[in-house]
Amino acid sequence: MDETAMEHTADTRLAGYAKNIHSQFGEDGIIAKILEMLPERDHWCVEFGAWDGRFLSNTCRLIEEDGYAAVLIEGDVEKCKELKNNFVKFPKVIPIQRFVGFDQDRLDDILEPTPIPQDFDFLSIDIDGCDYHIWESLQSHRPKVVCIEYNPTIPNGLRFVQIKDFSIAQGASLDSLVDLGLSKGYELITTTRNNAIFVTKELYPLFGIEDNSVSVLREDTTWVSQVFFAYDGELMVAGANRSPWNGIQLDRMIRQLPGFLRGFPSNMSFIRCKMLGLWKKIFRLAHPQ
């Protein structure tokens, strides 16, 4: 183990460096610490879906405080104008008005005409949906550090990836992104409430992390809901009981079996069993599969 790795062996809880300047869940401080620990840096970063370049940005602090060069990509015409105005005094920022895709307009294609290195320091992916597919499509560029959004309502251990369709916004589970990262030569090193941060497998030993499993590195499960049945048939909700997107209570969105029909059928009277059977028939007619 080299001196740099030895110096940071005990520094395994990167979440402790969380700090917001422009970011949402402490990413600014965590990213600064991670980049500080790299043995070599080229001081280039990329963010797309960049909006105005400042609001909930994971790269703005790097540009303004650390002098990073950046490629900032935004599809919306008006927001891209704001982005350009916000960084008019930063000549090393390259604003691009494009939508990043996974078949056409791939990130590799958009970055190719720019002077950015193939292994630039930092990439932020946050488009509320097809994040997984965008990262999967990245082939010729291999950033040292990748920060990518996961769906924070999905429990640990569950694999889910939305279909390749920009018209829907469902996202991907953290476990699925970890699987993708491993297939691309990346290791998970920390998480925030809705972002996972990876480094290339070559850099991973620098962080002295003994166990980078999701169950260890995901500390914030504030928005996770789990549903189960009690023995008496009541539907129970554990964890978050409100949708983080609209505030509606989960137990009001799920249809409960009427109280007098709950329970083990073997412990129910003949009449209750018949009523349960009738209710099931009516329910199936009303909700055909």
C-alpha cells in the first residue's frame, strides 16, 4: 500500500464530509474530499441536465472555487441561455445546448469535439429517469469519479431499471447501478440520499473501504417504504408513509381488505369465508388483470 492509501485508510466514512453550497444532499463537500484524495487530477468535470448551472449543481462549486474546466450540457434553450450568462466570467466552461441520449447524441459524441481528457476527473448524471442507460452507453470516456442519481424510494437488495424511454421518469435502484458500475470497472465508495458515487477500480484502494456493499454505504433510507401483511390480513406500511414527490400518504393510496374479511380462512366462519369469496370475485371483475 502506498503512502497516500495509508494516509486515508481510516477515512472510510466519506458521508461525514457532506456540505452543501450548490448541491442538494451534501454532495459538494463529499466530492471535494474525494477529488482531494486522487493522486492525479486534470481539473475537468461534466454535468448534463445542468439547468442554469447553479441550482442543485454538483459541479458549480468545482468551477467557482477550485478553478475546474467544465462541459455543462442543458437541453432547454432558455435554461441554457441562463447557464451561459451565469458563467460568462469563467472562460474554461463550455456550455452546450443539447439533450444527451443513449442511442443518438450519446455523451461520448457530445464530448468528442471538446478538449476534455478521456479520463476526466468528475461526471455528474442526474436526469430523473434514464440515468442508468446514459451511463451504460458511455464507452470512450472513463471519468475517474461518477456521481449518479438512484431512486431513493427503492429498498436495498432490489434490482430495478426503468425501460429506455425518456417520456417516463422512474429511475433505477442503487443495487442495479452498483451492478452496472462493476461491469464498467467502477466501485461504489459512498452515497447520499439520492446519489451514488463511484470511482474506477484502480482508484478504489485509495479509500481504504473494507466493505462497500449497499447495506453498509447507504446510510440514508429516509424515503424508503416497505409494505407487508400482518397475520390478521391487515396491510402494514413501514418506513416512509408519504410519497416524497407529492406528499400523499401511502396507506391512503393502497386499498385495504375490509376489516371483517381479514384473517386466516381456517379461523373464519363459513359465512365470512363465503363473503370473502364473493368480495374476491367482485374485485377481479372491477380490476381485471
